[in-house]
Amino acid sequence: MDPSSYRGAVLEKNRLRRGILVALAVSAATLVCLSLLTIDSETFSALSRLSPGILLLAVALSLGRWLLSALRMRLILGGLGRKLPLAALVKTVYGGYFTGLITPWRAGGITGEAVFLYLYGIPAGEAAAAISFGASVSTILLLLLFPVAIIVASRSINLNFTFRGFMFSALGIGVLFLALVFLSMARASSLSWEKLLERSPGFLRRRAFYVRWMGNLGQELERFSNSLKLLLKLRFNEVLLVIFYSVAFWILGFMVVPTVLAGLGYPGYFGHAILAQLVVQLLMPFVPVPGGSGVGELGFFWLYQRFLPEPGIASVLTLAWRFIDFYLGLLVGGVFFMWIMKDAGSPRTPPYRGLPQDGGDAGS
């Protein structure tokens, strides 16, 4: 590695480390302030009723749901004629969980998964198509849930006008995102490297390296377009299974905090907590702060204290939610992220390279 590349890599690592530390610091400071202001003797009494088994169940629900995401990815890749070991897919989704937590709007999640699939041998165009297809399914399901969540939560939790406005704004952003994804999918089939080269500045068109790069880009765009056509031809039962894995993933996420609340001795609020968690899960991808630090904690606390009898209980739930969803997510996802980087840097070729099952080119 030349000195400039080495310095660039060090700067990127330092920037990533600083970003994680800032997100952790803001989140921890917010949680400490909420705890000092709201936790009282009644809160400690409720904490004494919380068994380790309940906490372990909540952790299992939160972290275990990503296995469903790995199964969904295996099904989608199968539609492209590609096959990776489940271990590689598990690393990919947990690594994507990590990159999503440390980036604004959790945008690094789907981008990271596409990159990791490429590192495990799936061509870039096919990896992008597989991740885009799965993300589109999830986004459509979330957008369908948004109006229901707004109407029901406004009645049951008594959301104010400002919060409802924020939810409608998030709904609009989601619709715009989905429209842009569909537009890029449609445009990919009409683009070729020759057209892209023609639209490039003249001084670049005369560079051999740039021509080669555009040729590779055009090839991946063709793979992307052809892969989407293959995915749109999935059998009906395969599409239903993709939807099932997506719905099950979100349902398990909705159950984490209500499970902790029931363990604290408030099972009567289980239904309200599921509804509140639905709102939280819908809004978190639209928070621009990495990990939702600060904003996520305050929004979660405000939402739960609307219907719980003690503000301290809402603080405890906020602590439990951030510990399970964010801190453990960073820890577990970070381990898998480093595992992927170790695989990518290994001098030995992995025993799998994402080759088509029939030995042909899945993108053709």
C-alpha cells in the first residue's frame, strides 16, 4: 500500500471511530438525563420484578429477527440463480445492521449489504438488484402500515398535531424514496456504457482507464436490469415467502419493548406498547442522526409516557430499548462487520464465490 492510500485508510478509520463515539456519547447523555429526571422508588420496584429470562427473550427477539432477513436474502438470490452459504448471508445482514446504525437515515444498511454480497462473490449489479428488491418490499409494507399507525395511534395514544405532522412527513419521504428506487430500476434498462460515455466530458472520454471503468459500469447496469427482470418473474409462492419473512421480521421487532414492559409488571399496556413500537419502528429510518442518538431516545420516551402511569417506567423502557436495539446492535453487528473484513482481506479464496447454480451467467 502506498503512503497516501495508507493515510486515507487511517483517516477513514478515525472518522468512523469518532462517529461511533459521538453517537454513543449523545445517546448515553440523553439516557442519563432522562433517568435522573424521572426514575423514582416506584421505578426500582418495577425493576425488581423484571427477570433475566424476560430480558434474554427480548434480546433474542431483537437480534434473532435478522436470521429471517438472511433467509429472505437467500430466497431472493435463489431467484437470480445464485447461492451463498447461510453463514455468509448471516454475516451480511448483521454487518448491514452495524453500518445502518452508524449512518444517517440508516442508509448504510442496504448499501453495506450490497457491498458485502459483492465481497462474497455476487456481481455488483446483481447484489444491488437483490438488495433493492428486498428494500422495496419492506418499504411498500411500511408505507401500507403508515396510515393505519397514524389513525390508530392518534386515537389510542393521543398523539398531538406536531407528532402526526412528523409522521406524515416521514410518509412523504418514504413515498419519494420508493419512487426514486422504481425510477432507477426503470432507467437502468435504458442505459448503456456507450450512452454514458457519450455524455461524459471530452477530456475523460480520451482516458483509457475511464473508458474501461465505464465499460465495467455498463456491464453492471445490464446485470442490474436483467436481475430485476428475473426477480419480477419469481413464482407466486416465492413472493409470498419474501413478504412473510419481511412481515415476521417487523413483527418480532414490534414485540421487543412490550415484552420488557410485561416483565416489569404492566401487562395491561401490552397492546398500547405494540402500537407505540410500531410508530417507533416506522419513524427510526427517517431520523437523520446516526443511530437516532438523542432524537430517538427523546421521541421514544415522549411516546411511551403518553400512556404509562409513571414517567420512570417510560425511562426504563427507553434504557432497555436503546441497550437492546442500539448498543447490543453495535456490538454484535460490529463483530460480524470485522468478520466480513477479515474474510475480504484473507489471501485464501473462500470456498464459495456466489456462482450460478447452473454454471451460467445469472445476469444474462
